[in-house]
Amino acid sequence: MEQFTPQQLIEAVVCMLAIDGKIDELEMRFLQRLVSQLKIPASVISSALQQAAYHKDTVVIPQHPFTKRRLFSELVQAALANNVLVPEERDLLASVAKKMGLSQAEVQKHLWIYRQKNAAHS
């Protein structure tokens, strides 16, 4: 069975957050919450930021279906962390979804679900 590490998840999320060239305050709070939930050191953020600078739009895709769903869910949440989906984020989501074999309808469903959650917390 493959090993998709919390570090790889954080690197993918940072890639999404930084794809537009910046990570704003809401996005950073999302990232810090995720690191806390995963119970990994906050220093992982610095490492992931450096990784993202060199591999701006590279997201490692896990093979296990559950892990794929978890990754895609976290990427959608990251893309919507500041309630704005910029074209670069949309393009990266579309690219990852295609590599995962997800349909456009599935992508739209994920976006709708997390937009509703964000609206409920606003």
C-alpha cells in the first residue's frame, strides 16, 4: 500500500494556496489549522513554502481512492479558504481532478459544498 504522508498533503495544499503568488491571512490560518489537525510540526509550513517556490504547480497524486478524495477535498478547501477562487486555483484544481479521473461535475459538486460551508461560517 502506498504511503502518502502528511508532509505531502501540506506540500500540495501550499502549492494550491501559493499558486496565485501570495498566501493571505485567511489562507495562512487555514494552513495552520490543517497542520494542527494533522499533528505535525509547524516547521513543515516553511519547508512546504520553499518546495512550492520551486515546483509551483506540482501536486503529487496518491493512488489510493480514499487518499485521493482526502487530497482533493483539502485542495478545494484551500482554494476557497479566502472565499475567492482565482483562475490559477481553478486551473490547478482542474488539472488535479483530471489526473485523478474526476469529472467536471464532481469538481463543481466539491466547490459547491465548500462554498456552502464557507457561507454558513461567515
